[in-house]
Amino acid sequence: MKAELKQRIISAVTDDLGLVEAALADNLNPHFALVRQVAGHILFAGGKRLRPLLMVLAARLCGYPGDCTAKYAVIFEYLHAATLLHDDVVDGGELRRGIPPAHRQWDPPTAVLAGDFLLARALSLAAQTGLPAVIEAIAAITEQMSQGEIEQLARKGDLTLTEAEYLEVIRCKTAVLFQGACRVGGLISAATGEQVEALGAYGLHVGLAFQMADDLLDYTTDSAALGKRVGADLREGKLTLPVIYSLQQSDADERQWIMQMIQSREFTVPQFERLIDLLQKHGGIGYTRRCAAAHVLRAKEAMKGFPECDERAVLEDIADYALVRKA
């Protein structure tokens, strides 16, 4: 089922993916060689291009008449790549998509500045739409993503983090980019306000489901498949929903053990395996999966105002894929 879903999505967007890949490269070519190398290191290391594809599909769903969807869609891959470059420096990450991140391949200042360039390039492309609403949307996305990352950094290792606070962090750091990609697809198509809001709701819920599923991968996927060190979130002091929920359900001794493990940030494989057993026992993994599934349903509900067509079908498939993907 999962393989069939993935293949159905890929078959439907193959041509769009080719145009997006070409636009990603074309928009880097006129710039300094080092910028192209560092940006390309993250941009062409196996990303799924979900964010630009969402914009392309949303625009087509709303009848966009132009031929610039791929050009504008790369805005969202540039914003995403910029945050990854910056996050890896902040977190001291050792792997990104199975390879050393840019700050280890070059150095932290180079990685940060390459990320700054991608942010600036995204804003430049937004300006080329000539639509103030698009420029405003991209600026707001950049601001909220920064706020989310700052809040996550400030709350590292904070064992009092609540589910509501976690949701606000992932909304800002992840979901607003999905939401914005879909809204901008509507904006460049001169869609109605109701359509733009529906697209935004779809993107928001897909983004929340995507991040929750991503947070589950740290506890359900081996290191080789995940492309980063297993337990990386906890080693960086990041509390995610499986742990937050399980802490609430644990007895005093178990809670104390989990808290000590999180605070130490250095733990053995057997200790991490025991943690996973506790997350299973107290329902943290199942609860997170159910929450993600609920957001997938809300995303698909937002699509009901649009006529049934190929684009809507692919968007609904992408919502399902956000939940079942493995890495």
C-alpha cells in the first residue's frame, strides 16, 4: 500500500519534479561558485521537493494560467534548505540525509552565509511575482520559522514543555512552510479568498502531520534508513510528542529515569531501547501516530471545496504519504 501510494505520487508529478530540479539549479548558476557548492550540497542531497510540489499542485488546482510555477515554487525549497543549513550549525548535527552536513564539509560560517543567501534568493523570487500578498506571505513565513527555531532552542532540555507548546513550535518551524506553499499557489492564481484559506488549512495540517511523523522516526527507524544518528532529537535536548505524552503517563520511577536520560544527553543503545519500550508501554508512539492521522483527515477535509480532479487526488495522496513515509 505504502509503495503503491509513493509510486502513484511520483508518477503524477514526474514532469513537475524535472522542472523544479532545473529551476533550483538555474537560480544558483549566476552566483559565486562557493555559494553554488554549499547550497547544492543540501539542495541536491535527496530532498523530496514536497514543498515546491505543493505550490505547483495548488496553483494548478486553482487554474494558474502562467508558466512560472516551478520558478516560484523553488522559493519554498530554498527556505527549507536555508533552515536546514542553519539548524545543523545550531544543533552541531553529524549527519544530514546520510552525509556530513555543510558546516562539517566546509565550516560553520560558510554554512550560515550560504543559508542567508538562500533566504535572500527566496525573497528576491517572491518579489518577481509582482504580488504584494506573496511577498508578505514569504516574509511572514521566514519570521515565523525563525521564531519557531528560537523557541525550540530556548526550550532545549526543558522537561516542562507541554503538548500545546510543542504544537506551536512545530507549527512555526515546519507547518507554516507547507501552509505558505499552498497559499502562494492560490495567490499567484488569483484564487478566491475562500480557496486560499482552504489551501492554507490543507498545508497547515499536512505540515503538522509531517512533523509528527518525522518525530516518530527517531524511535521507529534505524540510523541507516533515517540518515542521521538515532536518538538525535534527545541528544540535542529536543522533547517531541512521543516523549511528552509518555512522561505524563509514566509512574514516578519511570518518569525519573526518562528525565535523567534526557538531561544526560549521552546514553547507550540499551538505554535508548528501554526508552522506546517505555514509549510503547505508555502509548506515546501510538498517541503521536493518532494525532498525525487526525491532521491528515483535516487536511483532506479542507480539499472538499475543490472539484474532484487529478491535482486534488495527488494532494490527498500527499497528505496520506506524510503519515506513512519512513524517512
